[in-house]
Amino acid sequence: MLAAILLGGQVLIHLLNGKIHRRNTLDQMAAVGPESLLIALVTAAFVGMVFTVQVAREFINLGAGTAVGGVLALALCRELAPVLTAVVLAGRVGSAFAAEIGTMRVTEQIDALLMLKTDPIDYLVIPRVIACCLMLPILTIMCLVTGMMGGLLIATNLYGISQSIFLDSVRNFLDIWDICSAAIKAFCFGALIAVIGCSWGLTTTGGAKGVGQSTTTAVVTSLLAIFIVNFLLTWVMFQGTGSVIQKGL
């Protein structure tokens, strides 16, 4: 974690100096975004359906079936969409960053970059950080929409909640700040995934065994960091007493 914090500071300094490799950044954006899209959307769809099943059966018994769509929208925006998308990318992208850069470290390719007077942070780390910070909010919004569609499908077909009632509930409950909070969380999670994955890759030692250990540890560390930072961001954004449900009802 100390290495990740130091690397994050170096990345910030280099970004302020405007050192960005555009071609590498575009390649990493393609790897983080389009190549991760399918698994993220499938995850979001089933999470939305499962959440709707659990909420609808209880709310209908309480006579609050009209609030199912709004509660699902709040849960997806504030927590489920950004966190689960980040978890998916930590397992897929964060591990790939650690493995790729770790292999370059143990095979002395990073030393070769230094001999060619190419800074590994500019060439390897910054493109990955930018790609994660830009693509993760986009993926999160797409997962939010997909999760809502999955919930709508279950609500209309299994519980007899009309589409208009479901969507009206979503409009009444959701605020623009909820969507902004999802994007802010996703941006922070993207930075964490990229910096932690790259830091474990850059500090890899011990050949193939070390690459495997760095890859596994990068994923575990990223997940822990995501959950901890998620709590801190949630506390800052949503502390106090809310009145969204009363307004929506």
C-alpha cells in the first residue's frame, strides 16, 4: 500500500506536467472499456433482477409496490453499480495490469525502457490510470441502465407492477446527485484499481512465482481498497437523514 501511495503521488505529478502517451492511453481504454463491457453488463443485469426479487416480495406485502423501482434505482446508483463494476474490473483489469507489468519487471523489459530514457510511469502507468478513470464511470452508467432494465423485466413479468408505475417511481426517487455520486465513486475506484495493479507489477520479484503472487495480491488489495474508500465516500456524500423515500411516496 505504501508503494501504491507513492506511485499515486508520482502519477499525479507527471499528469500535472502533461506527460501523456496518447497511443498507449487509447489502447488501454479499449482494453478497460469495450473488452470489459459484456461481463459488466451481464453482472449488472442479474444483480438488478435479484435485488428486485428480494425487494418486490416484501414491498408488495407492505402495500408499497409502487416504490420498488425507486428503491432499486437508489441502490444501483449509490452502491451496487459503482461497487460491482469496480469489483469486476479489479478482477479482470487490475490483475492484468499486475501480471503484464510484473512480467516486464522480471524479464528486465522495464530496465530496457530506462536504458532508452523512457520513464516507465509515463509509458506504462499513466495510460492505465487515465483509461480506468475515464472508462469506469462510463461502464458504471451503462451498468446502471442495464440493472434497471433487468429489474423492470422482473417487476413487470413476475410481480405485475406496470412499467409506467415502475418508471415513475424511478423518476420520483432519483436525483441528479445520485447519478453524479455514482460517477464520482467510479472515478475514484478506477484510480485505485490502476495504481494498485501497476504498483504491484512494478515491485514484482522472483520470476514467474513472483508474478503470480503479485497478481493475486493486487486483486485482493484492490478489493479491500474499494470497500474502504466506498465507505468513506458514502459517509461524506450521504451522511445525515434522508427524505427521498418520503418524497417518492
